[in-house]
Amino acid sequence: MKTILIIEDNEPNMHLLSFILKKHGYEVLQAYNANEGLKVTLEKKPDLIVMDWQLPDISGIELTKKLKKNKDFKDCPIVFCTSNVMKGDKEEAFEAGASGYIEKPIIPETFIQEINKYLQN
């Protein structure tokens, strides 16, 4: 079973993402801020990370850059799930090392299709 870490500070969003992923057979880990997300990533080594952009401590962009500098996580897919949809945000996420970018509000069917793309192997 593949493990997915969700780093999301909004409780309803966390609940929805967790529900969808568990329903599709994934083990789900949760973190409500970047520092907690970093700790869980280092301890549990998830197969994929779903990352919010705006977190209460440091941004998802900064955490992504930090993780991608670590040789153990440079190949771990990070998919942003965010309401940051201004011009240039998507490009900034990919420059930081993101593998995917999903805009909120999510559509459950397309969300799970996007996640599945990165966990096929």
C-alpha cells in the first residue's frame, strides 16, 4: 500500500483529501504545518506528498525546496493542492520542485487521477 502525506492547515480540506485518498486504498499521513510535515516526511518516508502552499509556519514552496535538497526525497513526488492560482504560481511551484499542481476547490475524480499518475510504478 502506498503512503501519502498531506500537509494542509485547513481541517475541512484535510478531511476531504484524506477521505478521498483512503477511499482509493492509500495510507494517509497528516501534518498541519510545514515543520510537522518535514518531521513526518523524515520519519515515515511517504511515497508522495500533497502540499498546500499557504501554511502557518513556512510556505509549501519553501518546504518543497528544502525537501528537494535532501537526497532521500529529491525523487519523492510533491503535488501542490492550493488555492494560489495567480499568474506565475504554478510555474513557481514547478521551479521549487513540484511534480504536479491541483487547484482548489478540487474535483474528487480528477484529483485522484492526478495523484494516481505519480504512483503508477
